Amino acid sequence: MNETLGRFLWRRLAVMVIGNLLHDDGKGHLCTSCGPSCFDAYFQDDGAHSVRYAPWSSNSGFYYLRHNDRTQYFLNSLLMQGDLILKTDSHQQALVAVLSEHANLYGLRVKVLSRDEDEFPGGYHFHQKTGKYMRAYFKGHNKPYLMHMSWTKNKDNKLLFFKQMGEWYLNEQCVNRKPGEIDISKGSDFVSTCCSKTALFSCHYRDKPSIKSCKDSPPIDKGGKSFW
């Protein structure tokens, strides 16, 4: 894809896009007009900073690669690392290892979007015990480009957490359905059938961040205190 399409933008299904990712904001965040000074690869910070994924912690849900010889060689090399993935039992660990090799040996210019900034949050921010980041987010003080619902047990919980955030817009009849399985009424289309114009908010767990009070809901964690 990097060879054919030019730039390569990748995100997990658990990533909710909020802002314009390819906008030049003057901070080096995915800038599209900075010429030779641009980084070759941008990665979201996972937040954990464990030794296994050192030194980059780039094992998260979003990355963006420019089209050039360095990124093409990096992706081709990663594609050939099936044995390393099997040995480590982790495609994420393999990616970090190959990334380090190409940054040090071949001059791949890498930028990790720090967990200490507000624009690219993930599970590290969502599950903070203090709720500091999410409280600021609900007040409109933080304006992220995306939210990666990482550090979460399964996709069912991820969906519920997005609903509590007030950032879920997919109608229920389209959830976990293939396009051919969705009943589209006469005179309608796929988008109008599946996409809601307003957020589909619902409460599920009192101890997880929510845009409205969910204090009457059960906790998901034993002894979990209400976010509100």
C-alpha cells in the first residue's frame, strides 16, 4: 500500500477520530506541508512505557507513514518478520524492534506523539484513577484528534465506553453487522440507516468516564468509585 497509494494512515477499529488528522497545526502533528523537515513516521504513544516495547512505546492504535524509500523499506522489512512475531508472540513487539533498527541504521525519522500531550489520548488517559484527562475533555479543555480505547478487555466494553463518552453515532441495527445483513428501508441509504446525527449516549458503568452522570449504574471494577 505504501508503494501504491503514497502515504499510509493506519488505525485500529478501537480508534475514534475526532479532529482533522492531516491538518498542519504548527506543532509537527502530522503536518503535510513541512517539506524535507517532516518526520517519516508518526506513532501514537501507548502510555505504558514497559521494557518490552522500549524505547518507543509505539505499540498503539494509530500511525502515519509518508511515502519515501525509508518508509517503504521499513514496511517491507516488517512484512518479512513473521518469525519474530511468532517468537515474541506479539506483532507490536516486532514492530518496535524493526522500528529501532531502521531509525538507527537507515535514518528513518520517527516521532512518537507523547502521552503527556493532549492531542492523541488512549487507554492510559481514559482509565486514569484521577479522571483528570477525561474531566478536562468533557469540559472542552482538551481537543484531541482521536481517542484510542486501548487498555480495555474486549471490543464490547470499548463500545460501551464510547457510548458513555457521548461519542457513539452508529445505530444499533448496524452494530456487528455486515452490509448485506442490514435492512435498508426503501428510499433510504446505508449512511442514513446506520449513522445517527446525534450521539447515542447510554450509561453502563459508574466507575468509568461519562459525559453525563452514570452513578446509578454498576461498577465494572470491584469496589470502583463513581466517576461522578
